[in-house]
Amino acid sequence: MIVTIDGPAGAGKSSIAKRVAQRLGFEFLDTGALYRAVTLGAIRAQIDFQDVDALVQYAKQVNLRWDGQRVFLNGDDVSDEIRSPTVTDAIRFVADVPEVRHQLSRLQREIAVGRDIVTEGRDQGSEVFPRAECKIFLTASAQERARRRQKQLADAGRPMQIEQILRAQERRDEEDRSRPVGALRPADDARVIQSDGMTSEQVLEDALRIVEEVRRRDERHAPRQPADTNSTGGDS
Ligand code: DC
């Protein structure tokens, strides 16, 4: 079973997707980490971000591996380095290129094949796994996302003005929404969780309830197993 969780930056997708996967005993895939790793690799390889052909060539030959928790670039664990502002600021040059998205979507499908998995990103339900059994779109207002981010930063000893966070977030939202391919949008059949005013526990329980509903619905609609004609008929 594939569960997709999409939504804008700062909606808390990663932590919820991880916890949903844990509770269900499913694998977890953070697709943003793959976009981040390719971006870091392109920076390290000093590729000119305006040179789309060079970016595509790079994305075709780079060796990316996801082990369920961490991401490896040419064998190197880059899970921490991909979170740097330098990478975040450059991602759009990579994520806007349809052929790069094509490569990464293929890798995402390869990772998911035959698995029970929760995948998290922007285009999982709409583009990469259009036939996923369960699709969730997790969102929150810009103010709420910025407030949560401010708290996270303060807890990490990096206090920041809310206006500054809102400005950066608006820029990322606009980039995510206006991408020519793989733009952020809920799939037509996604269930939306609007998480303003909810605790992360409440969001988690809501997401698990949605998965449970889908499972029950699919069980009801699953074709019945044909009667076992070889049965000896028990004690009748
Ligand atoms: O989820 P995140 O913030 O780590 O993602 C980083 C960037 O990668 C995000 O700004 C847009 C891009 N991305 C994407 O284009 N498609 C995805 N499925 C996941 C992420």
C-alpha cells in the first residue's frame, strides 16, 4: 500500500509522515531529501544552474541512495548537509527542470515498488503515484506555518523575526505552486488536513484515521476470493 503525504513547506509533513509510517509498520520516503541531495551534488560539481543540459546530465549519472532514513550521494551520507540554506536557496533550479523531475520520479517509484510505504513531498499523489491507495494533503495557513517555524528555530537557539520567516516561506510557496511540472497541488482524490490549531498528535491521529478508512473501503471493494472448490468440505 502506498500512502502519499503532500503539502507546502512548513506544514509538518516530514515528521507526520515518519510517525504514520512507524505506527503502520511501513517504510518512509522523504522525496525532498532526494531533490536536496541532487542540488548539493550539483553545487559540489560546480554545475552552472542556468545550464539545464548540464543539470540533466548530472541528474542522470549521479548515484543517489535512500536507506529509509538517510540519503547518500555517491556513497556519502549527506542527510545533514542537504538542510543548509545554500542548498534550500538553490533547489528551485533543480526542481524546476522537467527531465530532472522525471529521473527523480523514476527513482521514487523504484524505491516504492512492492513495498508498504509512506512517501512525502509536493507531487506524490498528483504525479508520481497517481494510483496510490491513500492520498493526504497536509496544509496550514502561512501564519501558522511561520509561527511553528519560528518556534523550531528559537528552540534550536536561532531566534528569527516572523516577518523574515514569512517572506522566505512566501517565496518557496510561490516557487512550489508555479513549477511547470510537479507543481504543488492536492490530487483530486486527496483528503485534506488543514492543521491550523491542531497539535501534532491530533494531526497524526487524523492521518491514521484516514488511512484506516481507506483500508476498510478497499477491503469492502476487494473482489471476493473464489470459493475453494478443492475443499473436502470439512465435517459436513
Ligand atoms: O520537503 P523539502 O522542503 O525538504 O523539499 C525541498 C524542495 O524540494 C522543495 O522546496 C521543493 C522540492 N521538492 C519537489 O519539487 N518535489 C518533491 N516531491 C519534493 C520536494
